[in-house]
Amino acid sequence: MTKEAFRLISPGGTESELPVRTGTVGPDVIDVGALYKEQGVFTFDPGFVATGSCESDITFIDGEKGLLMYRGYPVEQLAEHSSFIEVSYLLLNGELPTAEELDTFDHTIRTHTMLNEGMLNFFKGFRYDAHPMAMLSAVVGSMSAYYHDTMDVHNPEHRDIFAHRILAKLPTIAAAAYKLNIGQPFMYPRNDLDYTENFLQMLFSVPAEPYEIDPVSARAIDLLFILHADHEQNCSTSTVRMAGSSGANPYSAIAAGISALWGPAHGGANEAVLKMLEEIGDKSQITKYVAKAKDKNDPFRLMGFGHRVYKNFDPRATIIREMCHKVLKQLGRNDSPMFELALELEEIALKDDYFVEKKLYPNVDFYSGIIYRALGIPTSMFTVMFALGRSVGWTAHWLEMISDPQGRIARPRQLYQGPPQRDYVAIEKR
Ligand code: SDX
């Protein structure tokens, strides 16, 4: 739908008509592609607070309404009725699968979970205490050293194979990293188990005795993967799209996304939340830490609070908070002091004018770590859990980007503030 263009008149009187583009839902966008040619100026938006980088059919977020939908389906409905494998099919293909399509997709993923045996040698080179995110990004990047035969990004069949390999093999790589950290033998995947059951057995089973899958844990992880699966143009997804826009192989683009996710301002926040709660220690210290978070001279921030888009509640945080109550109770850990502290911190923070005024609410990372810990997953693996869920979102966005006939390499401009042109000075004259 075409809308009336924005007219821009420069101080010198040069006029530009900037076309307006309308999406299915959400704010319109102003196409500024011709601005430099017509007006000799760039737009300037550090951090891309108000800049759309692409068109996408995959995920929509309404930050005011606290709405998140994958291919049009609200995340609450998918959380209640779907599974991570079905949501993965939806994100990758655009539609919910028929029963037959789901069976075929599930079988494909189940039968591609093993790694090339040579990849396991990488784990022999890491120190026992290497951070699992470092191992995940390294080993995923190494996949491009193994799969030369199917890396033609313009070949639809190769793109499909890449998508299935990433979804199928990431849990195996993640579990191998965990086993290295705890000095236990690597456990091979099992095709008779579903996605999250298989992940749990690769994490927690040992050759010395049978392992029984806990259905509560399996369902909780499946739900957490659904809630983390995609989130439109977040930092790590934009990184995947940017890296892929040069035509780089998709495994390297995903490895770049993993690295971007690791930052504490992004996916690394779930690990930082638990460390923050441990530092706060007990309820008596909450007021002191909330004051630190408000103090401009103090770099401390309340990890798990705030969001670039959600200026109301993060719908995922709401679901995860409710899950916390249920999972902790079902696992018999409902006296979790960490959870009690988190609930108290949320209550106090949300009454504080600073947080209310700046619209800082708990985000997806605030409660997820409490559930991971209750499931026996160590803090160092929390961001890996985020990456496992988000892997399908990264893949869906890479597929969308690489298939765009109008696609071009992402190459932003800048406002230069360096020294003006000057001549070289011989060292004896400096
Ligand atoms: C994720 O983009 C996505 O969709 C991300 C994600 C996804 O699914 O991919 O949702 C996942 O990354 C969630 C966010 C996890 N990060 C954290 O919990 C870290 C703590 N939060 C902040 O660092 C911050 O809120 C961000 C990074 C999340 C958002 O940063 P913005 O949008 O750049 O906001 P900002 O830093 O400009 O903050 C606005 C104001 C500032 O104060 P003023 O300069 O206006 O006075 O709010 C303050 C900030 O100082 N502020 C906080 C705060 N977050 C923002 N003050 C105290 N504690 C905080 N947590």
C-alpha cells in the first residue's frame, strides 16, 4: 500500500520526496535510500534505535503492547499448544506443518544429530574450564571446514541441508562442551528420543548407569527454546544477516551470531542475572543495589531489566515467571531463595520511579536462569541455552536474507570526527 511521501526540504531549499512503506502491522518506514544522492547527507542513528534494516516476514514485536508473534502466531499460543520442533518448522517454512510434514521434519532432525567424528577432536584442544560459548562459536564455525560439498548459498537444497544441520547438531555440540567442562565422557545422541529429551540425555546421562528422562525438565526446556526462538532484528540476528550479506558461508554467519549473543547486554544477561542475584545475596541488600543501578556514576545495571523494544512487559518474561513457580514446585524446589529474591527485586524495582519512568521491566533473561539452575544446568551454560533456542531464528533470517532477490551487502556509513587531511611527518621532526 503506497502512502503519502514525507517531504524533506533542506536549509538550502532542496526538496526530497521520501517514499513511505507500510507493513502488515507496525510502524510505517521512510525509505531514505535516495537521501544522499539528492541531499548529500546520511541519516544518523547509532545503535539503530529507529532504523529498519530490512523487510521480514518472520517475527513481529509490539513493544508497547508486549506482543511477540512468530509468522503471525502469538508466542503465548505457541507456548501453550506447540513444540520447539514444530515452531522451528514454522519459523523456517512460514506455515505450521501438517502431521505428515512434521513427522518428516522431526525424522530429518533426529537422524542428523551426530557430529563428524573428527569434530570431537576440537574438544580435546580446549582447556577443561573453557567457556561453553567460546567452544560453541568455535565448533559451529568449524562446520564450514567439514561441509564444503553443500555450501553454495544460491543452491536451495544446500540451504535446506544447512538449516537441518544447524538445528540438529547444535545441541550435540553444546552438550559436548558441557561434558568437557565437567570431565565426563561425551554422550552420543539417540534417535529414539525427541529434541529436548535427547539434549537432556546428552547433558546428564553417563555410560555407567541408565538415565531416566524427567518429563517436567524436558517440557520446561522445550518451552524455553520456543520462547527464545526468534526476536526480529535483535543484535545477534542482525549480526547473522550482516555476516551472511557478504556471501560468507552460513555456518560462519551463525558463529558470528553466537559471538554477538554472548555479550551481557544481550544473551549473556541470563548468566549475568544469576551472578547479580548471588552478589545481592538477600532481600536486605536489594535497596542498595537498586540505588546503584540508578546511580549514573555507577556502571552497575540491574541485569535482566530493560529492553530496546519492550517498553512494557516482555511477554516471554511473564510466561517464564509463571513457569518458574510451576517447575520449581514440580521439581520440589519451590523454596528456591534465588527465585524469592528475584520476585522481591522485581517488586521493589517496579515500584521505583526511575524504573517506572524509564520503562524498565524484567526481560526474557531475568527469570530463565532460575529455571535452568533448577534443572541442574550450570550458569556458564545459560547463554548456550539461549543460543540453542535462537539458532532456528538466526537460520530463518539467514534464509530470508540470502533468498532476497533485492539483497545487497550490508555496509553502513558514518559521521567522521577524526583529524582533517594532513601530511606525513618524518620521525625526526615529531
Ligand atoms: C536481550 O533486542 C532484543 O530483542 C534482545 C533480546 C532477544 O530476544 O534477542 O530480547 C534478548 O538481549 C534482552 C536484554 C538483556 N540485557 C539485559 O538485561 C542487560 C540490562 N539491560 C540493559 O543493558 C539495557 O536495558 C538494554 C541493553 C537491554 C537496552 O539498552 P538500550 O535500549 O540501548 O537502552 P539504554 O541503554 O539507552 O537505556 C535507556 C536508559 C538509560 O538511562 P539514561 O541514559 O536514559 O539516563 O535506561 C537505563 C540506561 O542507563 N537503563 C538501565 C537499565 N537498562 C537501561 N538502568 C539500570 N539498569 C538497567 N538494566
